[in-house]
Amino acid sequence: MKNTTLAGLSCWCPITIALILLSLPLPAMALSPLQIDTQHQVTGTVTDSNGEPLGGVNIVVSGKGQGTISGFDGSYTLTAIAQDTLVYSFVGFKTKKERVGERLTLNVVLQEDVMALGEVTVNAGYYTVKEKERTGSISRIRAEDIGKQPVSNPLAAMQGRMPGVEVVQSTGVPGGGFQVRIRGQNSIAAGNDPLYIVDGVPFTSESVASLGLSITHPATITPLTAINPADIESIEVLKDADATAIYGSRGANGVVLITTKKGKAGKTSVEVNMQTGTGQVAHTMKLLNTPQYLDMRREAFANDGVTPTETNAPDLLLWAPNRYTNWQKELIGGTAYTTDARLSVSGGSENTRFSVRGGYYKETTVFPGDFDYQRMSLQSSLNHTSANEKFGISLTMGFTREESDLLPQDLTELALSLPPNVPDLINADGSFSFPLSGSGLPNPYTYTKRKYHKTTGNFISNTTLRYVPVNDLTAKVNFGYTEMQSNETTTSPRMVQDPAFNPVASAEYADGKVRSWIIEPQVEYQKKWSNHTLSVLCGATFQENFRERTRFRATGFTSDALLENINAAAEVMVEDREYVQYRYHAVFGRINYNWKDKYIFNLTGRRDGSSRFGPGKRFSNFGAVGVAWLFSEENFFEKHLSFLSYGKLRVSYGVTGNDQIGDYEFLDTFSLTSYPYQGNIGLYPTRLFNPDFAWERNRKLEGALDLGFMQDRIFLRVGYYRNRSDNQLISLPLPPSIGFASIRSNLPALVQNAGWEFELQTTNLNLGSFSWKTSANLTIPRNKLLRYPDLESSVLAHRYEVGKSLFVQKRLHYTGVNPDTGVYQFEDVNGDGVISTPGDLQALHELNPDYFGGLNNSLEYKNCRLDIFFQFVKQEGRNYFYHVASPPGFMRNSPHRVLERWQQEGDVTDIQKFTQGSGEARTAYLTNRNNGDFIFGDASFIRLKNISFSYYIPSGNTLFQNARLYVQGQNLLTFTNYFGLDPESQSSGLPPLRIIMAGVQLNL
């Protein structure tokens, strides 16, 4: 299957024409000769993206050779005429051009150049470090990279752009979640999610669904949807021990640092950004049409020797044989419309800077009906520094409200399963019909009347106080607070239920809340003398989290119109009530020593305490050491290898921990009985007491080489990592006589994640008005279970194998269709004449990617910029048959591929004969689906992930300070041989949508 269409682009022709017309220069204003030729003074300031003044910036009048240099405070003054263009250049920053026009004040912000490693500053969490001086492994994407992508979740902006960071989108439903794995899966059973830090405050990665109803909603919303990607300045991902050990146990699976945009000194700037677009399912499956489907059904009955009746075959005897409905088109073939509007105001003086950013986002769905997901966000920041620079305060606050009125059910699986000749499912009077009653296939349109509403409020704030009592010593304290509230309602009216099953109107309600606070005092000492630089940091963390949830179920409503009012119910049952508290305390420190800017030593340590372990096991020590050698600074390389502009070798090793398990799992716990006994509610035990289990340990080793050639026009980074996680927290199975299925305990199992990471950045052409840059990354991961005591005698022997990956699937080896019987057959590995499990489970299928990465090309010509990004993955995965419980021949549609089935004795094929019953063919199919390896196949793909085209309107030709018109596309093309809807999600749910957006950005 090769998905290469660009359907939907034609609808953008009118918009494209409008954008071109908008981009045309405005009529030149009539300037008097005095305005054109008269010299006048131009003043202003030059700052970086953080609002810090840049001194020594070279400012010249293009084509005239005259110019000046900015002062220490970033200010400058020169003379120019209205037609002149000023060129701003500074080492480590991108050159910028500004036309003077009639402006007497011209404040400029220079963007850091990623290729100028000596000046780029990277956020490492508790401290910042220059790119060339860092000893740890940190990947970064900037606001510029995020802004090119029409995404609503920051995690989507990371896909394919960072080595060692695997991001998989689980669904195309608005607000849906992502799975993030940084350098693989370290833990067999405990949590593997990274730690998220937003502006210094830990942000929960727990799914919002955990606070809600018992239903499985198609969009398992992650809290990170609450963060507007447009508000993000940068995302840094900390990967190795040197970078993550300062976070201790919380950084065992990596750390994702999200920094929001702050105000910049200078004239108040107002920015308006509006975009709109559409999304559609990029690829559908080729299914059987009505004649093919009916032939399949007749053949299935003939194969089984069963006579069709109106009961077992209404599709053959009752339904119209010439009726055809393309259910993929009807149920998932719609168009999702997106609106994204943003407004920001920022500015301030050198001592006080502010920023206020607001956003509104709305996305509908491809499902039938009027359903949408909305997000309203407000982000603000205030930074103040005293005149003597001894005192500073930073305030950051963000509030987001999300509203989801989506369907409570993903209709994709039904779109693939419904027979093509199903009669009308909606009667003439608007009521629903149920011709599929008893088949296990519901009427999909009934979900459009099942009211679902979810509201989530998310508040995050951070305050940082900084004081410099004496030179070289800085004391600061961070205060952070987050709160997430969730309210959810879903209804099941009588009108949407099959009347054959005595329907009862019901509704579910859920209220949930997550609150956390954190206080982190810190002291940092920095001293420079001669060729030495010493930095010492120490601090402490005090953190507390609360989670509570209440879920109700109500029945006995007199009318479907009252289902959203719990007071109208005759019976209300509290189905779940939860209150959880988690405490975490720690002390941490860092010592960094730099000699001659060539030899760098970094030592970090942390002592953690977690309430998730029993007394005596709650505290543990973690730490790491990292060293770096900038060998390009050595005289030998400068003299004899002048083409090598940059060279660094770094090595790190350390130990982190993991406490990502459930709360109170060391305690013996009890739950309430569901039904009263003699009028009393009882208790029953649910967990055994085990105070001895403790932290998982993750030992991380890394070595990396950075090379820059030709003034860093070619930059290559090669790294090798090896993470070994032991003391695994596993639920050990217990004998049935104990009365408990398992007990949480530590097992001396050892899991290794190792691999290679490559990054390449090149400046291919730089001809002034035209430039072409390329960046690429590649990750080759390897996961292996090195040790698992007594695995052969455990209940997990069929799942894992020492020396193999955790993602290896042990299955019956499918050997094809028996040419005599026409059913699936499997290899009898142990030769006992019987196909059985686990004895014959020997076929190994590795579901961990062989490699993954991305390739980006950026081209700039005058005022135009084009970015093209490809994502690629080499992997094996679960195909279409993994999700289908019924074999071809049942009253469900099937892919066109099943027509290659076995029909008569001697046929050689890989599709068994059709069946509609419970004979040997169905048994063989279920055996294959549950235990065989026919459900696996090639899931590799190359995806044109993103295209972004921007046109910058010259500032002298518009009424705005800056204006940009742009068109962006996401998930445009996918090249794959995968048998299913999408090789990334590999599910029967809605795949990621193809999105095309157009917008305008104005700076007033």
C-alpha cells in the first residue's frame, strides 16, 4: 500500500489566491523629497530572545559601508534615510535585516543561531549551560521549530526531531494522547513516562482519563494538551545520567523541560496570529463491495455446510442485495475544521519585562455530527530586576480551560466492520433502527445522541525570587503550584438502545482534581579566576501531590431530557471514591569545574525520599559524573587540523531511580463491597502488606563525539548510550490459595537499553539572498532482558526470554494454509503432535523499532521560507488481523485482500477458507489471532510529516511592523507496506489526520 494522494488541496485554491493578493506590496505612499533623501537619526536597542541586551552587535547600512556597534546596554545610534536597510550581525546569532522607513526608533531582537555552538545557551533545569560546555546529553527544539507545525499538543512537535526520543501518536481524535519513550523502556512493570517540567514546576503526565468515568473514551486526553504550543519558547529533553541525575528518581526515564515565552525589553509589541484549516483521514482500507461481500457470506455457509436462514443470515435473505454503503466515507470520511487564534502583548524596560498571551483553539471531528474540542488559554509572565541587579523576581502563570463534546466512541472500527448492505439505520421519523441486533455490531449513529461533555481546568504558576548578597553568590527560591480539575458527564438515553433488551436510561458523572505544590530553595556560587571557572549549586525540594475523584451512576430517569440532571434520577450509586496523597522530599547538588574552556568536569547528586515506599526504604541516593574535552581548542588541532572548527568528546555515568508505581502499594489495603450484606457495607482485602520493596535503579552510561567542520557549516554528533535498570518493581503472581493474584515486589531482573544516536546539521548554501540548510537525526535502539531469575518456571515464561527484547512476542509460527483442509496451520515445535501453548510458542517477533529519525530541509530566498520535514521508522508491528475477532465469512465486512482465500483442495494461499460458524476454521483463526504470528507484519514508514511555507511581507510596505503569511501541512504523505490504517498507531481507531492550515501573523 502506498499512500501518496494530496486530496483536499484543491479546496485551498481560493485561500491561496487571497494570500497572494494580501502579500502584494501596498501602494507606495507619496513621500516628499525631504522624507526620501534627508538623513535622520535612528536609535534603538538590540536584544536576544530572552530580552537580554547584546553589546558589540555590528550594525551597517546595506550597500553604503557606514555603520556602528551597539553599546554594552544594546543601544545604538546612526544616521540613515527612509530607503536604507540596516543589517544586524553578531557571532552566535542569525543576521537580521530591517528597512528604516519612517521609523526613528528601531528595536531589534536577534535569534540564536543553532550552528553557533559557542554562544547557544541550553536549559538544563536547575541551571543553564552553553552548548559547547555541556557534559550531558540534551536535545532541543525551539519556538521556531514548533511554530512550523499545525499541532495542538507540544508532544506532536517533537515527533522525529530528537534522537533517542520516540513519540507515538495514539489517535487522531482531537485532544488525543501520545506515548513518549526516552531511550527505550527501562521498567518491566512500573512507569516509563518521563518527567515533565513547565517553567520549573513539575507537571503531571497522568492521563486526564484517570480522573473520569469508567468508559474508555477515544481521546485519552493528556494534561499536556493544556499547554498551547504557541506559548512555548523551547523544549529541552534531558537524556543521560549527567543531565538527569540532578532530578534523582524523577528523571529515571528522562526529563522534558518546557519553557514558555517571556517578555522582552523594548517597545510594547502586539502580535496577532490567526490560522484555519482542515483535517481528513489520509488513508482508508479497500474493503469488499456488496456483491463481493455477499459472495463471501454464501461461500462461508457452503464451507460450513449450514443453510442460511433469516436469523443467521439477514444480510443474505432480508436485506437488499443491491444496496451499498461506504461506511468508511460515512463514519470517518468527514472533514475536521480547525480554528486557532492567538494574541500576545509584551514589552517593558531593562528592569521590568512583561508578557500576556491568550489563545483560542477549536477542532471538530471527521465523525458524523457536530462535535468539537475547544481550548482557551491565558499565559502571563512578569520579570523584574532591581537597578543594582541584586534582587530579581519572576512570576509566571498560566490557565487553560478545555471543553470536549466529542463522541464517547471511536467509530473507526465500525466503519471497517459494518456490512455494506445494511438497511437504513435511521428511520423516517428520526428514530433508530437496529437491524444488527444480536450480531454484536451496534448502530453507530446512536453514539451521536449519547451526550458526552468533559470540562478540564488547568492552572500552573511559578514564582522565583533571586538575591545576590555578595559577588559570585546567588540565592533563590522557586514556588510552584498546579491544579487540574475535571468534570465529566455521559448519558445513555433509552432512544439509543435496542428495544429488544429492555433499555433503561442512565447517566454517569465524575469529578476529579489533582493539586500539587513545590518549594525549591537553592544557593549557587560561581567564581572565575585565571583559567579556572567553578560553579557550585545546592538546593532542596519539598513537593506534595493530591489526587481525588468521585464517580456516580444514576438510573430511573422519567425522561431522556433529564439525564444531565442527577437530581432527576430515581437511583444514584457512588461507584468510586478516591483520595490519594504523595509526598516527595530531596536535597541535591552540582559541582562544575572548567579549566581553560577545554576541560570540563561535572558532578551531580541527589538524595530522594518518596512516600510510595515503606519505612526504611523511602530514601535513596543518586548521582552522576560527566566530563568533556574540547580538543579543538588544543594548539595541535588549531595548527594542523584547521578545517576542524569544533571538536568535543564527552563521557558520563550515573545512577538514577524510579518510584513510578501506585501510591500505598506497600500497605495492606481494603475496598468496600459492592452490595450490602444484611443492610451493612463490608470490607474485603485487596492488597498484601510488603514494606520491603524499594526503588528501581537505572545505571546510565554514555559517550559522545561532537565535530564541526568549515566553521561549523557541517556539524556531526555521534553518541552511544547504555542504560541498565535493575531491582525491577514487578507484580509477582501468587498461588490461588493465597487469595490474592499478585504482590508488588522487587525482582533482580536486569533490563538494558543501548543504542546509537546521530545528528547532522549542514549549511549547504549561503548566498546572501538564498540559503539552504539540512538537519537529520537517526536513532538505532536495542532493548534486551539481560537477567530474570527463574523465568522458565514463572507465569511470564511465555512472554519474556532472557537475551531478547522486552518487546519480543513469542507466538505460534504460522506455516500457511493447509492445502487439503483450507485452514491455518502452525509449526509443532516440540514434536508432540499437538499444537499447544506455551510449548510451541517459539516464533519471535521484535516490535521495538530497528531505527527511527527525521530529515529536515530549510530553504530561504529573500522573504520566502520553505521547510520540508520527513519522519521515518523501520519496525515490525501489529497489522489489521490483530484487531479483528471474527474471521472472514462472518456478518462483518473484510479487506479486499481476503478474496485470495483458499477455495478448493490444492490451493496455495495465506488466507484460509471463509467460515461463518464455530468449526475448525474459526478455531484456527482465533488461535492465529491470539497466539499465532500472522498478526504481525512490516510497519515501517516514511512520512512527509510537515511542510511549512512562509512569506514575510517587507515591513516598509505594510501598515504593520512585521507581517507573515503562511501555509502548513502535517501528515501529508505516507509511504508504507503496512496492512492496516496507519503504521504509527497500529490500532483499529482513528489514525492521525492529514492537516492543512493557512494563517497570517501580524506584529503591530
